[in-house]
Amino acid sequence: MRVDIATLRMMEREKGLGFETIVEALESALASAYKRSHALAEDARVTIDRDSGDVTIFAQELDDAGHVVNEWEDSPSDFGRIVAQTAKQVLMQRLREAERELTYGEYSGREGDLVTGTVQIHDNRVTVLDLGNAEAVLPVAEQVPAERSAGRAEHGTRLRAYVTEVRRTLKGPQIVCSRSHPNLVEELFRLEVPEIADNLVQIRAIAREAGHRTKIAVSSNDATVDPVGSCVGARGSRVLAIVEELSGEKVDIVPWADESASLVSNALSPAKVAEVYLYDDEQPPTAVVVVPDYQLSLAIGREGQNARLAARLTGWRIDIKSETQFVEEQAAFEDALARGEIDEHGNPVASGVEPPDVESGSTG
């Protein structure tokens, strides 16, 4: 019996599997087929000559412990169509297993990477992306509701996604992706901004409300490189490409600062900040931020979003007050202190007017 080596070489190219993997799978398949058709054979092994394709079958006798005690060559004359069909089925199964293992090996180390795929299945439960040689699952919890309602995930649409997990399953590797993860934005910047890829610019912190707004703080490892300008690009080309990929999600790029007051001030961009007072002995540590009256609504943001993202970016609880409000509260505090109604920490010391609640646009 002989197999066509040229055919195996063609399978090697088409399947992307190693030649040795294919030959070993065929040897195993033929051995399985032989044992099924010859009940007297306790076990068998098959060898295929890698040059000529000649097949040699060795029947084996085993002891009670499963060790080979006798082996002899047996190439039966009735190793015909039915056996060949059985061998083909086993071979295809082994090749599918080898392909799945190859795909798993390719993606198992890619958690944290970006993948690009075409939407293949889209329903209320899950979206499936065709990656070419594998499929990626985009669970509903990892999707952006605004993109779903806008039809961004319709069949045939090309999407980039962030790989969160690669699982080994009986049906092959399952690649779990996300469009809502903050690291998706970080990886898009790494892709679009060469200075980040070259480690000249570093992403220090990121806060995201997927589909609405992202804040990202960057610093430079080279005094001659402007970190914010590098991320924005000429005429905003780099950040606009990322905004387009995120279906119009707003992206604020702010400079990182090691000094906490400066970092809080930068994080509230685009609002202008007048003063920042830090109370790191409070739990949680609180930054009281004073802004010009006309900047109050901008600093707080729609439904508190700007202040909320700034708090996540910096790790500080942020209280935002207008200049007028701050002056009035300070005057009331000093007046109550002078009358002995409160101590210097604002704690009441006698019955009377307690210090006013000075929180305005607070977030935690």
C-alpha cells in the first residue's frame, strides 16, 4: 500500500499544518482503521515512508500491563475501500484537531492585542467576527450600545476589537473580544501613534465610558517630544482616526503630571481651573477644585461625566465649585468660626447654624 506524498504536500500548503503533523495523523488514522477491521489485532502501529509513501502495518500483541510483547508486519490484502473510508474519516478528524490546536497556539498569547474581523453573526445575544482563520466572539456585555443601535455591528462590517480571553473548547479555540474595554482605546493609540509604539510617549492613565467619552493622560520620555501633540497629530489626523473607529466617541488627551493638583487640573480639560485644594487625609482623598463661574457647567460636564472621568483618571474624589460659590462658603465658614459655632475643621461646637454643605459638582 502506498500514499501519494505529493497530495500530502498539497495538504500541508492548504491547511497550513506541518508535513510531519499530517503524516503522523495519517499513520494514526490507518492504525485505527486496521484495528477496527481486524479483531484479532490487540494494537497496531503504521509507518509511512516520507519519501516513497510506502505504508507498513505492524500488528502488536500486548501483555496485561499494555506493553508490547510481540510485533509482526501485516499488510492485509483486504485493506480496501471500507477501511480506506474509515481511515479518511479518522484522518479528517485528526487534521481538524491539529488545525484547532494550531489556531489556539496562534491566539493563546494574544490577550491584550487588537484583532480585525468582519461581522459574521449578529443577534441579541452575541456578535461573531470572522478573523479569517478563526472566529472571535463579542458578547453583548462587551459591546457598545450606541454602536448596536447605529448598526455598526451589522453583517459584513469590519471591526477592530480587543482580545480579553482565549479559551480552549471542544469545538476549538474561543476568542473573546471587547469593544467597550478601556484598553481598546489604548491599543488604537499605540497603532496610530508611532511615538507610543517607540516608547517615546507613554500612556499613564485612561478612563472610559464606552460610546460617550474617554480621557487619556500621556507623558513624554523625550523632552523634545510633545506627548499631547503626538497623539493629536497634524490637524488632528491621528485622534480623528481613533474617534472614527470608536463611532464618534469623544476623546480628551491631557498631559500627565506627577504633582496631584496639576494632574487634577489637567484632567478636567477642556475646562479652565483657577485653584485646586487637596485633602489627602480624608477618605477618600478629596480635591476641591475652584473654576470661573462660566466654566462650572463645562467642568462638571453633562450629567457629571467630565468630573466623573477626571476622578477615575486621577484617583481623587473631585468637588467642583464656582469662584462665587467658593468665596461665599469661605465667608460663611469664617463667620461661623468667629462666632465660635464651629472649630477650624468645620465641626460644630455648639448648637446653632452648622457649616453649609459646600458640595456642588462632586463625584467619587
